[in-house]
Amino acid sequence: MSRNLEHEDDPEESSRNGHGHGHGHAHAVTTDSDHRYLTVTLFLFAAFMAFEVVTAFISHSLVLLADAGHMLADVGAIAGSLVALRLAARPETGSHTFGMKRAEILAAVGNGITLVVVSALVTFEAIVRLVHPAAVHGAVLIVVAAVGVAVNVAATATMSKANRRSLNVESAYRHVLTDLYGFIGTVIAGIVIVTTGFSRADSIASLVVVTLMLKAAIQMLRPALRILLEATPEDIDLEEVRRHLLELHEVSSVHDLHVWTLTSSLPILTAHVVVTDDCINQGEIGRVLDHLQGCLAGHFDVEHSTLQLEAIGHLDHEIGGHP
């Protein structure tokens, strides 16, 4: 005997149980505002990127060109995030029973990969410039980077208002924040060049930017890949979940327990729960399910769960069962 514990389509029942299903409703409320924040950031970055490419060639600055490449990656990442937001908001269909919520995770992976690619290109050119330094106009570097700091401060302030529980939005935010740090480093490199004439400071600053990009990429890719590989969420201990489910005396055992993440902050749980014969004979199934639902939602913040209640001995007839 089985019953699905999802009630997000029934707000009255959610209210009666004392907890709402915030995952579904929260995303619906914030999608439009997140889209607006991302659009403003995209416009700021696209305009500044064009300006920076021109000044990079005029000043012969690698670090400005590196930042422009990073900005290009940011523009693509934010554009991808905007598309992913719209896809993730689409309703479920017969062919996509969870909708397209995973689009957000794919966008986060794409954002991380672009940072890795840009990092590799900039690292190569920085090494060449360290060996064969080129003349760099430090004053131009300072002015452009200062404008970049201002643009990125505005973009960071805008993105900080978005729903950063979404890995998609958080990955776009990390792109912006990394750019801000990079421009601060660029200002410092420009000051060093103007005051000391040490042109290699440009290449050194580029490598600092690369380090920041790689750090951001790892922070993006690690959780995104865990979700794509359907790993158990890091904050959930399966044995602890099992112990909580077994606390009810009507529950004899739990097997085929699986927990994975569909998209940001949306864990899914399935399990086979063996109950006593008295529980079935006395019609206590509903009460047991209510208790288990409250346990999973209250202790582990898992509100999207499917439990199969079984009589003792049913496991002997199952095909492909797991512990």
C-alpha cells in the first residue's frame, strides 16, 4: 500500500498539517524579481564589457583583456541563468513530470565550466607576458578598473537581492562577485605600474583573477555535480532518517530508502516502510503516514516524499529491493 506525501497543490491540507510547502510557492513568488535583477546585471555587464575591450587594446593591458573575457563569460552565464529561470518555472507535463527544474542546475554547471575555460586561456597568456612583458598604460588601467569596480558594486548590490538559495542565481552572483575582486586587483596593478614602472604587475594581477575564477568555479561545480549525480544531500544522514522513521512503534523496518536533490533546496525522498499487521487491520495507515510526513518535514525539511507502506513479509516478493 502506498501514498504520496506531496500536498503542495492542496494549501488547505498544508495548513492543517501546520506547515506549508515553501519550495514550490517561494520560487513562484520570486521568479519575476530574480529575472529583473539578472536583466539589470546583464545590461550593466554587456555595456561595460564593450567599453573594456576597446580600452584593453588601447592600453595593451592583459589584465583588462582578461577581465573582459571574464565579463564575456559573465554575460553568457547571466543570459543562461535567465533562460534557466524561465524553463524552471514551467509547469509539469506528461513528458516532464517534474517540469524543467533541473535547468537551473545545468545553467550552474555551464557557469562553472565557462570560468574554467576562461581561466585556462588567461593563465596561458599571463605566463607569456611574464616572460615577455609588454608596455602597459597604468593610468588607463586605473581609470577603467575604477569604473569596473563601480559597475560591479552596483551589480553585486542588485544580485544580492535575488533568491540566492537557487544554485542558478548563486552561480551568477559568484560570477559578479569574482569580477568585483578582479577589478580591485586591477586597480592595484595599475597603481604599481604608474608608481614603479613594473609592467609585470599586469600579468601578476591576471593570475590573481584566475585564482579567484577557479575558486568560484569549484564552489559552483561541486554542489551542481552532486545534484546531477543524484547524491544524497550533504546535510541529510540516511541512518538518522531511518532511525526517526522507526521511532513509531507501528513501523517494523525501512528499506529502499533514497534521498536526492531535484534542484536547489528541493530534496526528494522515497522509501518502503514495513508496518505491523495490527496497523493495517485497525486502519491506522492514515495516522502513520501523517506522523511520518511530519517527521520528514519537521526534522529534515523534506516535504516531497513518497512512502510505500508494506505488510510484514512483502519484502520476500519484491524484485530488485535494496537495503
